[in-house]
Amino acid sequence: MFKYMVERKELLSKLGTEVMSDILLDFASCYEEVNYCVNWMLVAPEERLAVVKAKIAGLYKIQDYIDWRHAGELENKLYDILGDIKSLNPSPEIGLELVVEFFRTDSHVFEICDSDMTGIIYGNDAAELFMEFGKQCEQKDFIIELLLELLKDDNYSVRGDILVHAGEFLSLTELKILFRKIQIELDDPCASYLRELSKQMRDKI
């Protein structure tokens, strides 16, 4: 499959930029998702970060209640934001901060939308994106502090899903530090956090 993809890429590159641009614009005129990607690629790199932050902040501006029959549009917005964060190719630290800002919208989103899928987006997709940036980040104390701040206000129990992946980006020693900090710094440490970290630590031994 990989060889096939490489061969196709080489053949497409021989068509030239003008031909490929015309093809891409034709697709963009027919398909909204392609049009979105084209528009995003045309945004200057220095402006993309501001655009992503504005999109995250824009979630708070949605005030009307959305029932499950009309939740698809909001779900697509959430997926788009996570995709935009990833496509920025930011430093691990900025990437983590953006994912944290995304997580902080969870209470508002859950209050205005009746959809199980939104929980999956936060608990699975956003948590996995946090893990990806966490693996790249060498400042593990920075990650631990971000996690502590998030877990202090986990009203809908999706932020804790990041801990399922904690062993992927924290060493055994760092997991122990996070475990102890949760016990000390959280007013009411969730038993599920500690159980998950205990499992991650056992897996490291």
C-alpha cells in the first residue's frame, strides 16, 4: 500500500502545480470539506493559531440548546477544531495548551447539546491528541501541571480520560509524581484517576 501511494504521488507531481491547482479548485467547488481544507491551507501560518483560538472561543457563543437530531453540525465543529490544531503542527507546548483550551469548553458544550458523540470527541479524540503532543513534549512537569488544572474541574468526567494514555508520555517516576499531586492538590481526588494511574504504573514495572 505504501509503495502504491508513493507511486501515485510521483505521478501526480509530474502533472505540475497549475494542473493540480485547477483539479483541487474544481473539487473545492463541489465538496464543502475540500473547500474548507483549501481555505485553511491559504491562511498564512502566523494567522492560523489566532484562527484556531477564535474557533475554540466561538464554542462559548453558542447559546441555543441543540438536541440530538441537530447535533451533527456541532460535532463537525469540534472535529474541525481538533483537526485544525493538529494541522498547525505547533510546538508540543502550544499544542498541549490548545487541547487544554478545547477541553475547557466541555461543560458549556455538554450543557447545550444532547449527544453522546460529543463525549466521545472529548474523551477519545481530544484525549488522544493530548497524548500525541505529550509524547513530543520534553517538559514533563509542564504536562503534569496542565493535567492537574484540568482535573480540578472535571464536571463531566471526560478530562480524566487523558489519564488512560498517561503512560504513553510520562515515565514511572513522573506518573508517581502526578499520582501524589492529585492526592494532595485536588480537593476531592477522583478514585478513578488514582486507579487508572495505578494501572499505568503497574504496566511500567
